[in-house]
Amino acid sequence: METCTVSNIRVENYHNTVVRAGLEALLAPLGGMSRFVLPGERVLIKPNMLSAKHPDKAVTTHPTVVKEVILLVREAGGIPFVGDSPGVGGVHRVAEKSGILDVLRETGTELVEFSESREMNGSGMFKRIPLATPYLDADRVINLPKLKTHEMMTITCGVKNLFGAVVGTAKAAWHLKAGADRELFARLLVEIYEVRHPDLTIVDAITAMEGDGPGSGDPRFVGCLLAGANALAVDKVAADIIGIPDKMRYVERAAERLGLPGVAAGSIRVLGDQPAELRVPDFRLPHISDVQFGLPGFLKHRLKSQLTSRPVAIAGKCVLCGICRDACPPGAITISNGQLSIDYRSCIRCFCCRELCPHAALAVREGLLLKLAKRVL
């Protein structure tokens, strides 16, 4: 059984000197940045750049973490550049609002928007997976996610952050193809990870997001950074720290079924601060959004509204900007007569609308059977 190493370190705030010291201490047991970056290599730094939000909202990777990783790459002789394909808005707008653009200007670092893709062979269920050309062509990839909850996958961390290598509108197509089933979407994420493993994953968990993430949750101080060469192992340790139950670890379970390293019990060596020491006991996870429990297809279809949660517009908050409508994979959202309408027969409950709404104007309404089930779960 292959052993994977994950390093954890306590970091109390986002002051430059504190983050720099924390990153150096974090990477030292792994061999330092020079183990992952060779002189002259072009190094893609892939932060979480979901949408244009201030860094205090904990929606994006904090700019100070991005800055210090850039400097460490450069000191190792690498040529860093930053790239992503945001869920909503152009990469420059997201970088500006999140504070990352200021860092790039200060350090003279190139910003690349993922706009072109190349089809790659999947590792099993998904035969062809188009991924961003800069992601595939970089000599090295440093994956720089923010630790957040996710209403569909429970957690967005190292592996889920790689969905950002899917370019623009292709995200909606994949949600439509696989997003109606958590297990299937988790398998997709694992196969994207398998196309190209990042060389290093560093998780910004100084301030994480709890509740109904990844775009509408609440910032929560966790006070640590995590790192490792195996993103699955890093995610597993992160899930331990915030207390995710086994049944809600969809990506981990998908990887386990494929026999991938980094998820088997006893296969992870943790250096530095242990998960039990960093554990946040009352970390709020996303709501339970369905209890279909493998029901036959005809029952799932008939009882869908009762067995699942669904997004609803909040009167007074929705400004009818159309972002959710344009992002909805099945096209279930329309705007007419000054109102937002959702066709729940078409809605696949992927919650992309809530994830991308810049005004937190979509709430969750639970079906009756789901409410009853939660009382006994």
C-alpha cells in the first residue's frame, strides 16, 4: 500500500510574514519548494477563483497565500503564472475583486484565463475530457484551493478545485451530464484529477468557509495550511479536520472504488500538527439535500420534489441579474414579468445557481420527505 505524506501547520492570520513563515515550515518536511519546482520550469499556480468576491468572504484563495507561493516558486528558479476559469465573470474581474490582481502586478506575474482546451482520454467512465491547454502544458502545476463546504460534494478542496481546468461553458455541460448524481459527479472529478495530477497541493484553510458553500457560506477561522503531493490525501486530512462523516465524502469514496492511493485507511502519514489537534468540532456542514437512497428511477422521478432540496429566489434580494439563469446547466431558470422562475421538473439540484449568485439571493427549500428523514438521520 502506497503511503502518502501530508503536512499541516498552524497559521494564525494572513499577514505576509506569518504566511511566509507558515509556508516554509509547511513545505520543509516535504523537501521544500525546490523538490516540486526546477529552475526554468513554467509553473501554473491554480487558486480557487470562483467569483468576484472580496477576500474576507472566503470565496477565493487569499491573495497573501497566492503571493507567497509565487515568491517561493520564483526563488526555486521557476517561472510562475496564475490561471483559472472562474464560475462567473472573467478571470481579470475576479482577480481584481479578490485581491489577486494586485499581487500579480506587485510581483510581475502573468495572469492567464483558461479559454482554450484540449481533449484528453479519461481513465474509465468518461472517455474524453477537455481541459484547459495552459493547465495541460505547464511544466508544473501547484494547486492552491480554499477549504470550503460545497452543497453538492460536501467539500471543495484540492480535487474539486481542478474542475476549474474545465473551460467556461463546458462546466455547465458537465453538470448537465453528471451533476444530477453526486456519485457520478464525484467520479468525474476523480477522472479529471487522474488526467493530470497537480505536482503540489497547498490548501488555504486559515479562514475556511462553513455552511452552504462554496459561494454563499460563512467564513470560519480554522487556522492552518495543508500541503502534499497527493491531492486526495490532502483532501482526506482536510475532511478530518472539519469533521465530514464518511457517508458525505463523495470524492474520497469514488477514489477508493478505483483503488487510487491517498484514501485507504492507514495510508497517510501526517507531519506537523495532527488533524485531531486542528479539529473544528462545530464546523457547519452543508444541509442534507437529498435522501433518495438508491430508489428505483421511476420513484425518484415521481418523488423528486419531496426527497430533495431545491433552490428558491429570496424576495427583496434577487435583482434579476440573470447570472443564475445563464449558468443553469439544464436551462431551468427563466426571468419574465419581473420574476425569477425555476422549472423544478428540469432542475437537477446541482445548486450552480446558489454557488454563482453574487447577491446570496437564492435559498434552499426542503421537500417534505427530506424534512422527515432528517429527523432520524
